[in-house]
Amino acid sequence: DGWSSVYRIGIALLGQIQPLLLDMDMFEITKYLRDSVRTDRVNVHQLLMNAERISINQEDIDHFKEKFIIEQAEVKLKLKNEELVKEKKDALNWAQEILEKTEPHAKQDIMKFKDKIESIEKEILSQEKILLATKMEYNDVKEQFHLHKDSKKALEAI
């Protein structure tokens, strides 16, 4: 029978665990099939008996394939909004967590920058005072120079 046997055994196996699967969402089903099915004990004789009673033809496969695609689309549409809301909440929680982690450091950095700015402003004020004193001294020296120059010209003229 080839693939038909594989499909029948698969369907029989799913039939045995159907009550469990109906209570799960897609993520849980995937996890269950990945982890638990390999370790759960199955009555092989009963599984093969159930598989023998299942008849499959290409029309059935096509019908179930279409049905599966439609059900998947419905589930995805239903979960899409729930997932979007959850993703937004997760993103907000992540951002808040990052902010809470960085906030103390940011406050410390801001305080350091404020201290540096205050220190620089004091240094600028001090340098401005020195510049002003230097300009006044320069103007005094310049004035004395011109006075001496004028005195020298006056003395030379005599």
C-alpha cells in the first residue's frame, strides 16, 4: 500500500490522541508531537487494527487537505488579533524592562553631565574674568606706551 499505509497509521495514531489534541492550541500540539509522542507508549496492535479499518483514496486526501487549509486559515485569523495584542504587550514590557534597567544609569550619566557642564561654565567664567583683566592691563600698558611716546617726542622737540 505504500504511502496509503503511512497515512492510515498516522490517522489512526492521531485518532488515539485526538482527545488530548482538541484541548491544545497549535503551539502546544507542535510541542506535544515533537516531545511526548516519541516517549508515550502506544498499543501497537490496537493502532494497526484501527489503521486497517481506515480506507483512504486520493479524493479523501484532497478533501482533508482542503479542510485542513481552511481550518488553519480560520485559526490563524482568529489568533492573529490575539497574537498582535500579545506581541504589543510583550514589546511594551520589553521596552519598560530596558528602561528600568537603564534608567538608574541614565540618571547617573545625566548627573555627571550636569556636573561637567557646571564645571565647564565655572571655568569659562574664570577664563572670561582673566581675559577681561588681561584686556584692561593691555589697555593700561598701551596707554602708558602712548604717553611715553608722546613724552619722548616732546623731549626730542626741545
